[in-house]
Amino acid sequence: MADYSTIEKDFECACSDVIKDLASQYKQEYHSGGPGRLEAFLNLIKNAFEKAEAKFIDSNSLVNDPEALRRIRQIAKKHAKKCLEDYGRLKLA
């Protein structure tokens, strides 16, 4: 079995960058926008992780490695879900 730890670690770093960018965008553009802006931001979260995933898969030539794809998608899903939960709570507050 191949060792995917480096790929996973690299993608975790890429996801951390996405989270930082999202936090910055939220503060600058969405924070005081009300429920409608928050809904738009929640959609932005989904798109940001989908783009990061696609870019990482492409730049690392992983399209033909089903196990790597599964792991990358799992990491992206984990981070996107956490962001959606964290920012979604703001909607309820």
C-alpha cells in the first residue's frame, strides 16, 4: 500500500490556506451583511473547498489514483463541514 501521508499533509496545508482566506473574506465582505450575505458566504465555503480539491488533484496528477482521490475528498469534506458548522452557527445567533 502506498504512503499517502505526504499528500494528506500537503492538502491539509492547502485547506488551512482556504480557511484563512475564507475568514478574511468573511470579515471584509460578509460579517455585517445580515442573513442573506451569510447564506452567500456558506455557498462560498462549499465552492472554495471544491476548487482547492480540484486544483490540488490536478497539480499533483492524482486523477488516476482512486485512493488518493478518496483521501483528498475526505479531507476537503471534513474541513468544509467544520466551516459550514462554525459559520452556520452565526446564522442562528
